[in-house]
Amino acid sequence: MVDAPAPAIHVSSLRKSFGDLVAVDALDLRVEAGAFFGFLGPNGAGKSTTIKILTGISLPDAGTARVLGHDVVNDPVAAKRLMGVVSEDGPIFERLTGAEVLDFVGRMYRMDRATIADRSRELLELLELDSAGSKLVVDYSHGMQKKLAFAAALIHDPKVLFLDEPFEGIDAVSARLIKGILGRLRAAGVTIFLTSHILEIVERLCEEIAVIDDGRIIARGTLDDLREQAGPTASLEQLFLELVGRGEDDDRSLSWLG
């Protein structure tokens, strides 16, 4: 009997607190290998904390988190070898050039120098950063830094890609290019775990969606599954607002605006 393949992401009873604030509360989540998964929630819902635990940046207080069968706490190196990460606010070595950043990341993954050079050149050219490859990252625009972070996440050919607000500050042309790359990665079997406040992008790209609020999953399924709660023609924005209690009846405003 052949064992079933391990899910790309498997979270069980995960919990993380910051003082009295419970950021992630007994979270259970399973994402199959090869999925394009959207992870949504309002600010402070626990999205980024969950991703930081999954990518080994933060330790959980309780529970387990595995990436392709590797425990991110007890076997972090094996898990990290398989993942690429674009974090919302992660550092990106501002005193290196773009080419030096990619060289450093490739060496951390023990890639051979020829492959690093070839992939760096291709990534910088594709993401229209080749003219800035010898420029210090500190002098990059925010959008350029985001694209470089994306390149760094891809250079070692990861099997699971974590994207925390990857389109923030990205212009429309670059966003279209990145969406095309993500589509090809998905076709190649890469698991993509995306969180974004740009719901139109999530609606267009993701096959399955989970909504987190107050550290707990409050809904999960395909877009059609979620539409059963709000009508067959509801947009993802309408579904999201209803799920987190910010529907059309939310009429809060400033006192002086009447």
C-alpha cells in the first residue's frame, strides 16, 4: 500500500499570543500539494502571524505546523529548503546590490555558482530589474524592492511559495507579469499560499480560500462554496465583508460628516 503524499501545509491546534492578545487561536489548516490557496482576513486577524510561524520566523506557543511533512519547529532547515517567502515587511539587505542579494540567497541554499548566476540574470531581466542590478537596494523604490524579494523567493526553485502582500506597491505592468509567473509555477505543481488585501487578485488566482478573524478560521472553501452564504453572484469583496461582520449595514462614519 502506497502512503498518501504529505500535504504541502498542515497546521494543527496552532496558538500564538502576544501578552493578552491571542493572535492565532487553536488554528487547524490543511493545504494540499499543488494548491493555489488564498488566506484572507482583516488587519490584525492573524494572517501574518500564521505565515511567520509557517516560515520559521516566529515560534508558536502550542500546536504544530508542517511544510511538506517537515515540522517547522523541530526540523526547520529541511522545511525552509523547500519554501520561498515574500514577507510583508521582511528585510532585504539594503547595503547589497540586487545581484548580490540573489547571489547571497542562492549560496544560502547551497546552489552552485553557475546556476545562481544564470538564474539571477534571468530573474533580474524578467522582472525588469537588470538595469538596477548593480544599484544598492537602499536606492530601490518600494516596488523594485518587492520585485527583488519575489526574485529571491524563486531563485532556488521552491516547492511551496508563501506570499504575504506580494502586490503591495507593485505597478500594474509588474503585477500582470508576476501573476503570469505565478500561473506557470502553479502549472508546474508549486503550492502557493497567498495573503493579500487586493481581493480581486485573490478571486482571480486562488482555487480555495480561507478567511481568518480573531485568530480563527471562520470560513473555508472554493469561491462557489463561499457564495452559498451570500448569493451566487456575490463578489469576493461582498463575501469577505459579510463574513467579518462589515456588510452593507455597517454605516460607521465620522461624526462631523453627518
